[in-house]
Amino acid sequence: MGDDIRKRLWGRLLLYAAVAWVVIWSIDSFIDSSLNENETFLRSMLSPSWYEIWVRTLILVLMVVFAYLIARLLANHGDLARALRHSESRYEQIVNSTSDGVWAIDARGKTTFANEQMAQMLAVSLQEMLESSMYDFTDEESGKQTASSNMERRREGISEIHEFRFIRKDGTELISELQTDPLFDENGNFEGALALVRDLTPRRRAEEALREAEDQLEEARRMESLGLITGGIAHDFNNLLTPILAYARMAMDSISDPVRVYESIEKIELAASRAADLIAQLLYYTGKTRPDLVPLSVNKVAEDFVRVMEATTPVTVALELQLDAAMPAIRADAGQLNQVLVNLLQNAIEAIGDKGGRVALRTQTVVLEPRSPAINSPEFSLGPGNYVILEVRDDGIGMDEATRARIFEPFFTTKNGGRGLGLSALLGIVRAHGGALDVESVPGEGTSFRLYFPLSDAVPVTADSCKECGIPGRWTVLLVDDEREVLEVASQLLQRIGHRVFEALSGEEAIRIYERERAEIDCAVLDLNMPDMNGRALKERLQGLNPELPVVIATGYPDADLLRELGEDGLLVQKPYSPDSLQRKLEKACRRAPGCDRP
């Protein structure tokens, strides 16, 4: 209680006491004079007995004390009322100053309290808010059902933080986060719920805008990469087509000179082979080429590679082998693995340059734990377990982080005039083997490429164990391709090898020929991408007639479904194919049964 209040209280008490003294004195004098005939009012007022003075004084004191207590209670009540009003004012200030909405509802969803921010979020006035139900701000379908489910959880005493989408009065959507708590009375009866509501709409819109911007950036990067790939392929193919066309014309002009014709055709074959290699690398990068996986000794591959490459490696570059003697086998394609090593060695030699240096090939086994970086890389899908590492390390110029992040982009290079798919093809080969790859590089110190391959329990194959039956087979082949030029040249290749050929330009024609010549046909070579009936469908039709018929699929662009269907041992020959590659597939197809029963 303040000093001013106390002063006013005591002043009023003194005034009350004086007035009460006069009133009590007068009333008591009147009563005495009325009851006592010998006593007059005036005498009782002016000369009362000591007993009357004591009684009157006692009554006055009691009344003053009573009045004081009443006044004190009234003053305290006033203080409490003022404190309550102050508290309510402070509460309203706090509630209305927060950026979040505050919303209380009763058990039926009717609004019992809301702050200004909540009303603004829903685009209504505070009065409209207080006259509305929670369900007035939900859509007709899922919104009301979700709100009812939320209310049932509040009845069960469940507090939670969740997102909810309200519909504003203007029809727009309010995306919000609610921290909701149930309200119960002292008897445990459900009274409603109280929610702190945060407007997430700007954040969600910003996130959507960011996603759109990221998508646009990714699209721009994709288009940039596509442009780089397209430009690189166009550049390389134009360089390859130039000698092909030129030497073809020279061969035609030199038809009377067999030596010059042979030389021109040889150059054409070389250029075409380089074009096929370029396509093969592109398919490696996109994962469209299935490796021919067999158990291999990675140490043997590394030793053979170094022995072959030492003759062509610059004398300023020393090749070193650091091999773990107890290396288990891996399942790999020897040709593709050599392609990987060639690309890495070429990259290392270029990094070392004229200053000289060394390139080390190292093998080791490693156990990858669930938290290993190679396991958690988003680019690969390794599981925990044992792996073989094939590492190629050089002490060249190294790379900065910006360069390292782009080395696997097709046709990316830091050299003037350098182009190619080398490292990007390497990445595709490693993925196709179920492996992984990581790169460490320090500018001025060198670069390390580590390739991870799953172990194999099988015994590594040797050159002798890879051989087919010694004498090339001679079979009758059903050859199907919708491109007449491809059909004719493939037929000539097969006939020159010694096979007999039935040609078909479509699936239906192939079926008619097989039904007529079934007893003569040993196997079929089918083009995958044909109109009306593709190679997959034709294979099913032919093997429906004869489940034992060996079938080789020929394609320039194998799809993932076909690769899964054919499995690891699938009979697939990649276009453009050479006579040797086609013959190997026919050997594999026709000699799967024990023995080599047809010469």
C-alpha cells in the first residue's frame, strides 16, 4: 500500500472518529435522558458520569477499529483490482506483441480467445475471429477431418507440434505450425485447446522458390553439360569422319593401285574403330554397357599392365608396383579394367609433365565400416564389408578443389585442345562393377585415385581357362535386322567366318524362316531396336518355338531392362561389332551345352 493511500486512509479515519464521537455521544445522551427522568439531554451531553464516558469511549474505539479494518480491506481490494488490471494489460501487451498467433477454443471448436496476430493471419478482424469456429477456417474435405482428428487427440490429453493448412477469409492458404495443448478444468473435464500458431507460409514459399531456383540451376547445369557433351562428340566425330570420307574418296580414286587402296581402307578402319571407342566410352559413362565379369587377380592385371605400358611410358616417369601378396580375386571385366588403368596412367603422366616423377600402382584389402566415406557417398551404392583397393598415385602437379569437383564431367579438361571422355568413362565402368572411387589431390604434391571392388570367392581365371573349344565353330545363323545395310554387311561377315546365314528384315519374316528351316538353324542374332517386333519380343517368340535355341542380341544402345533380363552372362553383342567379337558371342551361345559337337 502506497504512502499517499495511507495518508488518505488515516485522514478519513480521524474525520470518521470525530464525527462518530459526536454522534455516539449525542445518541447515548439522548438514550440516558429518555430512560432517566431525573436526567436531561443537555446535562447528559455536558456532564456525563465516568461510567458513561467509559462506555461511550469503548464504543467509539470499537467502531474506529471496525472502520479501520473495513477501510483496510477496501484498500487491499482496490490494490488487487489495480494489480489484476495491470496484469491483464501486460498479458495483452505480451500476447499482442508476439509474432505468433495465440488461439484458444472450447470443446466444440468455438474461439474463446485470439490475439491480433492470429486474426491478421486469417485475414479477419479480432471480433470476427471471436465469433468464429476453428472449422470456419478449414477446407471442406481433408481440412475438417484433420481438424476433428486433432481435437480428438486433445481430448485424450495429447500435446503436439504439427503443421496445418488453414483457409483465410480471402480464400488464400495459411501454412502454419501449431504447438497445441489441451485445456481441462479442475475436475478433469475437457474444456478445449490452446495453440501457439506460427505462420510458415513465407518460409514455405521461399523454400518452393529456392527449389525452383535449384531446379533451374540444375537444368542450366544439365544443359551446359549436354552442350559440352554434344560439342565434344561433334568435335571428335567430325575429326573421325574427316579421314573416313577423305580416305574413302582416295580409295575410290586409286582403285587401280591395290597398295594405296589397302592403305586407305586401313586408315578408314582405324578411324571407324576410334569412333566405336568413343561411343563405347560414352556408354561406359552412362552405365549402358554391361561388363563381362569373371574372377580376376587384380595383382596379375596390374603386373601385366605395367609390363605392357613400360615400353610406351616416357623415360621421365617411373612406374612402380606396390602389391599386397595375399590379394583375393575380384569379379571384373579385364578389358574395362585395363581401360581404367590406361586412363589413370595417361592422366598421371600429363600431371607429371616434363619435370619427371613416379606413378605407383598399389593394391590392398580394406574393411569398410557403415560410417566409411566410401559407404556414405551418394554417387555409389557400397555396403559395409571387405573390398579390394586398386590405387594409382602420382606426384604430379595435383588439383585444386574446383578442378577436382569437375574431373568426371564429360569432355572437361584443363588443357588447351584436350578433349575426351576418359575419366567420365572410368566413373561409369567402376559403377558397373559395383565398386566405388574416391580422389585425393593436393596442389603441388600429387593425386591419388582409389578404386574399390567387391571381393570374389571364385578362383581367378587364367588365359588358358578363358579359351573356348580350340577350332572355331561353323553354324547356320538366323540373322535379323531391319536396316538392310547392316543386315547385308553382318551377313557377309558371318559368311566370311564360315557360317551359313538366313537373312530377315523383320520379326515376322524371321519367324516364317525359322518355322520353315528349323532343322537347319543353330542359333539367331537379333537386332534389339526394330519396329513392329523388337528383338526382345522376337527372342520370346523364337524360344517359344524352341526353348533351347541360342540367341544373341545385337544393339548399339542396351537399355537397363534388357541388361537385367539377360543377367551377367547375357548374350549381348555391342554394335558396331567386329568379326571376332561376333564370333566369340556365337561360340559362347552355341557351345553352352557340353562338348563342341559341330565343327
